[in-house]
Amino acid sequence: MKIAVASGKGGTGKTTFSVLFARAIAPALYVDADVEEPNGGIFLKPEIVHEQDFAEPVPKIIPEKCTYCGECARACPYKAIVIIPPPAKKDLFFPELCHSCGVCAFVCPEKGALIEVPKKKGVVRVGKTQDLDFMEGILNIGEPSAVPLIRELKRKIKDYPGDVVIDAPPGTSCPVVEATEDADFVILVAEPTPFGVHDLSLVVEMIEQLSLPHAIVVNKAQEGNFIVEEYAEKKGIEVLYRIPFSEELARMYSKGNLPFDDFREGLKSLYERIKERVG
Amino acid sequence: MNAKEIVIISGKGGTGKTTITSSFVWLMHKHGEKFVIADADVDAADMHILLEPKIEYEEEFVGKSVAVIDDAECTSCDICRQLCRFDAIDIVDDTYRVNPFKCDGCTLCAIACPVKAIEMVPQVVGKWFLSSTKFGPMVHARLIPGAENSGNLVTMVKHQAHLISEKENIPYILVDGPPGIGCPVTSSISGASFVAIVVEPSFSAIHDMERATDTALHFGVPHGIIINKSGINPENEEQIKEFTKKRGIPFLGSVPFSMCVIDALVNKKIAASACSEVERKIEDIFSRILEVVNEKP
Amino acid sequence: MKIFITAKGTDLNSKVDPRFGRADYYVIYDTETGEYTAGENPHKKGQMAVGISFAQIAIENGAKVAISGNFGPNAFEVLRAAGISMFRAKPEQSIKEAVKSFMKGELEEFKESTPREVAEKLEKELK
């Protein structure tokens, strides 16, 4: 089973939950797909056994063959190439705008004048901690999109024989869609504040569009506060678990630790309930 | 006249960025300063819950175009699917279909299609709003969940805020930036006069803050650190302060963690208005930022 | 020689637009003939990389000098690569006044490294 964990915004406890959950159901694979800010490793403290560069093709102009016709610059949908025509004959490339789409190479009329070369955009690290396998992607600063690296992570986990917990990026935009769309089940972590419910409603909208089975987990739950449950009932979504607010947990979290054992039993039974629903 | 743009970001969500920005708003208003509020956190725009804007104008925002295959013209040659680098073309029931969620809008398929069966169609990806609040004019936006282009919508929000500031001669623009790093944050930092980075004293936040600071550095924008939820972990706080000293980044101040702030949040009140300690700390921070911002022409 | 100036209007009495990429209009002034053409900035509301596209208008029109309030990092790189010198207009100047100031050598040349270069230099120093 591939279970993705998402939240409407950062800071709701998505990583806290993902990490507690992955540890509870191990042996399994935990994947940190929040490639702009991967945090899961801080709490799981895996031993990294393998690190692989993630690269994508970017254009390189061969001055001797280039006629500076400007076709590539005109065709580039992201304005990443600038060609200054003769007599100046200069070419400029803005890597932070490039999406590695391949249009420039396709339209270049001069054979061999524009080639594509790999450019490192991030890294994938693989490791292990006790019986939990670990994988994370780290995107280089300035890279315009997290999506290609997340897609690479998905390629790598596609044939994993056991359960996978995907710690998705926060929010509701493209990277989150990429991380969650092939999951069997999505857990939405929400906090019981007006903000929390508002943000939850946005991510619910996205998940509904993707038609993925989902349920809610309340984090930082407070006694007598059921605003998330009230919202969930209106939408007909199950709330499967509540992690109570605890200063002790907040303090541990700030030190990079989590009380894994405290949640093991509860999260194992949550896993069973999800398994029933996925069928 | 170029308005001074003060942008508030955090390396990740949950550090309390919106709490701080809204407190800035309240405080600047209390001091009689004129400013435009720009809520650039378009994936999860939270400022409007606290500021209660009255929408006066709204416009749909057209984002990138996505490819659409004309069934009638398509000859199923498969060239588009093979060339697409984003895995966006599938065959569904013998028909070639572009998945609009995966399509990057790069136009390669449209260019390559031998029978010109593919068209690029602009997509509405959200809406932006011009509103009034009791603190001043506000620009905010909403992205359709699942849609991309936060970077461009962020740019639009800032652009509209600048238009207002010019028209009404307003000297400051306060931007509540999106969390994380990457395209939307880059857009929010570009053109800023100052970037305040909000961190909380947790182990992961320091690691996140480094990346956020690197982004601001990459763009050469003056920046400084604010520690929110101060008191949870004094050790980490010291580490953060040392980091700022080592890098020569100004440390702007700390805002304490307290139940008062949490209660304010739950009751939809602005933290500075409800908690006097928060008001005092934000006052300090705010005057330091204005000092830096008004130094440069 | 042709001068490319960002403008708030389409005649020589219009004020210089201090922004480059998102300027409202541009004026191309020929110092030899005293004639000028003006146009609306088609990239003003563009989604991204507007400085790049706008700079290319200066290049296409054979400008040797660009005058604005400020040049963003992308525009700066493009104009510099094309060999176009950049100058900062004085605050609130009209196009006419800016050109006069330029001819008298009173305008500050924008030679600063781009923020990216500043940042890289800083990073090296800090390591």
C-alpha cells in the first residue's frame, strides 16, 4: 500500500505524523517528498547508504555551429534563452527559468548547434534505520520546480515490495499533486484552528479532484475542540486519529526527537483501518 | 516613487509567519503608517481570516496554457507521447489525452505534432482580489487547488500592490510571503527592500532557515531573522543567534511562545492586539526593519 | 546613437519610468536626428522573465544606451551581453531632461554587479 500524508499548509504536523506512522508500521519505506524542505530524516536519523545526483537536460549552444538565428530563444516557453544576433553573436542562458522541456533542441535548425547536457538539480538519498527504509529528495536552491525530482522519487519507489509512507510537500499546488496522485490512500493532517480548517478545506478540494480515498488526522488536538470533526462531518470524511497537543511533544520535536513508542499501538491499528478501506 | 517592499517569509510553514505579519499590520496601523497589504501566500492565504477584507474587485488569473489534443485530427502517431518529458500524455480508451495536472505547458507536443492536432489553451488557475480592510488596502489571491503557477500569481499580487501604492502615494508594501523555497518564494523576494525570515527554535527550523537565508542571499536582498515561539528551546535559540552572528545577518528579535498567542489564533484575533508582550517585541523588530529600509534610497 | 528609455508616457515630457521590466512604455530617442519613437511595453503584465523580453526590444531597435531607474538582474545580464550601457535617471526626471543630463555626463552609470554576483561574492567571503 502507498499511503501519502498531506496537509493544507506547513507546520500542521504532517512530518511528525508521517514519521511516527512509518516507524509504527515498519518494516516499510518512508519517502520524504517535501524536496524543498525535507525534514523527516531529522527525526528518523537514518544511516545513509547511497546518494545519487538528480540531473535534467539543459541546453548548451555550440558557438562554432550556431548561426544565432534565435529560433531557440523564440520558441523557449520560459524565456530561458536569449540570443543576440550578429554582429554581437552572444547567447545567454538563465538556468533558473529552464524547465528542461526540450523545445529548444527540437526547433534548432542547425544540426549540432544546440545540444542538451545534464545539469544537477538535486540529490536523492537512500538509507535505513532499524527496519525502516528511508528515501529523501533534496532540491537545489533556485530550481524552479520540485515536480521533476518528486517524479524521480516516485519512479524509484514504484516497485517497492512493502508499504510506503509518502511525506508530501505542504500546500495544494503541483508538487503536492505529483506526490499524492498515485497513492492508494491519502491522510490529511489538520490542526484545530480556524486557519487549520480553512487550509484543510483547500487540500480536500484538491484530493477530491484527484478522486483519491482519504481520511483526516487531527494534530495538536485540544480537549473540547472539535472544529475539524465538525467540518469533516459536513463533508462526509472520516477522522481516524487525534494526536493531542502536548508541550512535551513540542519540546521533544524542537530537539529533533519524537516519542515513537507512545504511538506505536495506536498507529498500527490506524493502519489496519486504512487497509480495510483500501480493500 | 518606489514603495518599500517588506516581505516576510519562513523556511517552512507553521513558524507563525502569518501571526507575525498580521501583528506588523496592526502595529503599523497603530503608528499611523500608510501601507498596502499583499498576501502572497496564495496556496493557503490565511491573512484574510484575520484581516477580514471587503472585496472590491476581483479578476480571474490566467496561468499557463496546457496542451489539448483534437481527437478528430489525431492520427495516433505517438510522437507527442514519446517526446513529452512530463509524462503528461496518456492513451485512454484508444484516445490520446493530455493530463492537465501534469502538462507543463512547454508546447513541445504542439510544435512536434505532424498534423497540428494539438493546441495550447490558457487555463484559469485562480483569482486575485483588491480589497479594503480597516488597516488599509489589501491585495490577495486564491489558487485553484491543484493548480500551479504560484510564482506568477505572487508576482501579480505584488504588481497590483505596487499599482495601488503608486496611485495613492503609499510608501510601504507589507508582503506575507509563501512558505518554503522555490518559485513562489523567489517571486516574493524579487524586488523586495527587505526580507524578514521567521523561524521557530526547533531543530528542523534551523536547517530550514539556512535554506531560506541562502535564497535571500542568492538575490542579494537585505534580510534579518525573527525568532518566533521563543522560549520552547533556549539551546536552539542560542544556535540560531550564533548562526546569524557567523553569517553577519542581523538578528531582529524574538517573539515569545505563549498561550495568549494560541488563544488569539483560535479566536481570530491579531496576536499583537491581544498580547502586550507580543506587541512590545514586534514594536522593536518593526522599528529595526524600518531603519534598514529607510536607509537606502 | 539611439537611447532606450523606460517611460510613463509616450512623449518627451513624460516622466521616466523607474522600473525596467514592468515599465509602462519605452521611448527610443535618436541623438543624431532628435527624433523619437515610443511604444507600449507588451511584457508589462507578463508572468515571468519580463526584464529579458523587454531588454530584447532595446536590442532589436539598435539602442546603444538604456536609461531607467533600476535594472533587475535578468535585464542587466541581457543588456550587458549586448553591449548596451545602462544609466540611472535622476528621480522624477522627464525623458527630455534625462536625455539632456545623459548628454552632459551627469547620469550615474549602472555598473554594479547583479545581486546574483554580489551574493556569490558574499558567499565566497563567508566560507
